[in-house]
Amino acid sequence: MKKSIFLLLFPVCAALSATAQDTTGRAAFLAAQDSIRKLSVADHQRMLDQLGIRTLRSGPSGNPSAPNAANADESKATTYTSLPDPLVLKNGKKVTSARMWWTQRRPEIVEDFDREVYGRTPANLPKVTWEVASESREMNGDFPVITKKLIGHVDNSTYPALKVDIEMTLSTPANATKPVPVMMSYGFRFPPGFRLPPPPASASGKPEPTWQQQLLAKGWGYVVLYPTSYQADNGAGLTQGIIGLVNKGRPRKPDDWGTLKAWAWGAGRALDYLETDRAVDAKKVGIEGLSRYGKAAAVTMAYEPRIAIGFIGSSGEGGVKIHRRTFGEQVENVASAAEYHWMAGNFIKFAGPLTPNDLPVDAHELVALCAPRPVFISVGSPTVEGTWVDAKGMFLGGVHAGPVYRLLGKKDLGTTEFPPMETALVDGDVAFRQHAGGHTTGPNWPTFLAFADRYFK
Ligand code: GCU
């Protein structure tokens, strides 16, 4: 398998290689995967029926040598002629003041994203009660930390057949004398027995500090939030988890929230807990995620105003990559049975009968919803990570959010020209850096932390 593809399919490959360690486990794992796939296809079909859609266009392949490989040629990427203007109201009037943005234009954009793209987060969601399941003092490298395992129990009294818990860990420096800033990271959950490869060694032969150790070195803390603890990462799970609980186990309606919105809801509840924990400075909580969790991080930042900063890793299609660009992953891929669950059912329409050009919003407006708060857009190298994520498409998501940042008195990316690899664009409140590594935020942590310093000092 080509490296780039492996990296993109990392969660799945990781699971496969882990279970390969014992064959019985592997057989059971594959059977479970197959059953999830079938149930997802059935739910996807049910949504197509609700939408009255007979046929869908299929997306290109992520395998660069496939005959239908996704486009990786920049000269063929910009087939669209216009992007929705974040500063023009639906009635054609120009948005000329911050007040107009907050009271008129922003609500219009939110409504479009809610109805057509990510779905509507229900009103009156059940209460979450946090339990500190354990608390321990431990060492992370050279740093003493206090780690709490936390469980957010979701009130399921309206539908006791489903039990939903939010799982996360919080680690803060043990020697802190005051509440500390915290980065919340969406964490992948690996199957039992799976171990990540050790971090690369530095010139001195010592392993490079992990992102957690980089935070601890600054005196900051970190949360790892496990989104699949409360909403599964597949269509089969849409009748379970928090989405299923609210729908009492019934399938979604076309404008119901998708998994990304559900994950973001959990991050909001995690923040509710952090506001009650005296180790944490809850005004300085950021969100980080990679890939599908990069999409989730962007959606979280856009919809949860208490999140102070965003580190959006390789979010690609459905994240901050311009949907209309014909480069890398396409709307059609996300509308397929493998990924539609991230979005509102309505999003499928844009893979037939409609097209991405018919979307009332595009990804730059998701970044604009984060304004005026700082956002750092991260991507890896096209040769190592691959071109599926569309580095330039994400860069443009940042560029075209610029007018909104400027209207709110903040600084945009500072350029509209795609920078050379490893050039940090960090002088504005929208930042961008393409690192030389693969499908990870890893190599961008030092640059992100220097950027975050400006806000969290
Ligand atoms: C697939 C998917 C992407 C996603 C990625 C990931 O490649 O097409 O949209 O971001 O998986 O989460 O690793």
C-alpha cells in the first residue's frame, strides 16, 4: 500500500495491524467492521430515500495510481468561478460593520451550515454530570503531572435504552501555582494491543518531546477527549450515541446533526467541566484535531464561542478545504456511505442532484465563524502526506475568511499566495503552516505553540 494512502486510512490500518496480532481477534474485528459497513449502507440508503435521491455521483479515488484518482494538478483545481462572499447578505447588501456581521450575516451563514452541511444541533440536549473516575500523580517524561480520568454521564432518562458517556483525560502540571491554559485534543482510540511507533529521536539521540511534553514545558496542560465514546464514527452509529439518544433510537431527518456536530457538542460539555476544575484557566482552552478530528476541531471552534484558539490539522474536505475546489477529496466522497455520517443528510444532495457549486456556503465561511478568535491551519507535505487533503484548498479557506477577521479588527493571513513548505504564516490571527511530515499535526506543534503564546501569555 502506498504510504500516503496508508496514512490517510491510518485509523483503519492501525486497527487492522493491531488485531493481526491474534487471528481470532482479527476475524471478530473484520466481522464487526463488515456488519457496521452494511448497517451504514442501509442507513445511507434510508437517507437517500428521504431525500428522494435515486443516483449519486461517486467521488474520485484516494489512490494516486487508480484510473479515477483524485485530481492533484493545480491547473485543474479552480473550475468554479465564484465563492459565496462572507460579507454580502442574502439580500445583496454589503456587510459594513461588526454589528451587521454579528446580528445579520453570521446568523445567515450559521443557518446555511446547519441546514445543508453539518446539521442542526438539537435544542435542550440532555444534561451531563461529570465524575472524576480517578486521579493520579505521574511523570510524563521529566514533568510531574496530575492526571484525571473523567466521565461525563449523559442523562438518558428520556430514552434509557441508550447509555452515553463522554470520556476524557485531563493532565496538568503537578507543580502549577495557578490555573493553567489547556489544549484539548480529539483522541483516536486504538484497539487493545495496539502500540504507536516510538517518537523519532532528535540529533542528541533523546526522543523529541511529545506534544504533551511541549505543553508541559510551557506550564500548560492538556485534555484528550475521545469523541467515539459518545458518537461512533460511522453511519451505523447514528441511531446510537448522543444523536441516537436524542432521536430515541430513530434514524435522522435530513437536517439533523451529523457526527461532527455531535463531537463538537461533547467538546462543549468537556469545557463545562473544565470551567469547574480549579487547575484549569477555562478562558484559555484551545482545540486540536487531525483529519476527521481536524474537521471536528474546526466545527467546534466555529460553534463553541468559549474555545479560545484552534489548531486545525489536515482537516481536508468537510473541514477548512474549499468544497468547490476540484483537487483531492471531493464532496462526493464525503457524501458516500463511508463518510456521510459526519454531515447532515442534506449534504448528500450536493453529490447529485446538486453540485458543490450549489452549496450556499463554503469552507472559508466555517473559518469566518471562528473570527475574531485565532485559528492555525496545519497540513503536511504533499509527497509524504499525499494530496488528498488539499493543502492549498485549506490555505484558501483561511485566505477567504480574511475579510471577516479584518472587519472585526483582526489580521488576516497576510498573503493570498501559497507559501513554500515550512514557511510559517503566523503574524495574523489566521495562521497557516505546511510541515514536511505526513498525516499528523506533530511537526507543527512548536510553531503553533509560539503562535498560541501571543494569546495565552
Ligand atoms: C479519509 C477521509 C478524510 C479523513 C481521513 C482521516 O481519508 O477521506 O476525509 O479526513 O480519512 O480522518 O484520516
